[in-house]
Amino acid sequence: MDEPALVRQLVRRSLAWGGPLDAEEIVVTNSCTEALGLCLRAVTRPGDTVAVESPAYYLMLQLLETLGLRALEIPSDPRTGMSVEALDVAARDGRVAACLLVPNASNPLGSLMPEPKKRLLAALTATRGVALIEDDIYGDLCFDNQRP
């Protein structure tokens, strides 16, 4: 889908996110589910294990099933999100191919992962070779002075 006006607006918005994007880095999809599916297809194969928050949004679980992937539920705190410690233990054996989560205004808990915990999560997944897929669909809905 080629939507130059939309891509320009996304590039402008990305300046406020602290990580400006290049127009060539943006792929416009028909839905968030399609975007997550593309990400998962890029980094996993059928039968791979994907770590998800527990509880998880049911469409994420449905998508994993459709792609032939195994969901590994990682406990989540209603305030701070996914347990990085539990993910660390789960990913030690090298069988977790990806981690799919909603760290900002997670659905269904509404949790907001603190920035230091996000950095710890990013470092852990990089060290373990686990692809990190962030669904930030609700980031603009957080009740704070600035977007997480």
C-alpha cells in the first residue's frame, strides 16, 4: 500500500518519539494484526516459541496459532508489565525465538512498563538473540505528561 501523505505524517510524529524514522523504514499495513504477522513471519518459523504477556490480548494468541507458533506466557504485573526476570529464565535454553508485547497501556491489564525495565528487556533479548516485537498501538493513550 503506497500512502505518501500518511508516511510523511508518521515521519513527523517519529521526531517526538525520540527515534526519528526514515520514510523508507515505514511499511503501511491494513491493520495492527497484519503488521504483527509480518514481523513474526520475518523472525520465526512454524513451531517456534514466542514469549507473550500473561494475560495476553486474545488476537495475539490467535495470530500465533494461525502462524503455527507456540505461545509461552510470561507473568505480567498490572502496573509494570511483563516480568523480565521470568523471561530471562524462560529464554536461557535458547528456545524462545521472539518476544511479543505491549509495554505501553497493555491490553488487557493497562500496565505501563517503566523505562528502566524496558532498557533491561531490550538488553536481555539482544543478549539472548530473541527478536523483540513491540506493539505500541496504545502508547498515545497513556495518562502522563509525555508519551512513553
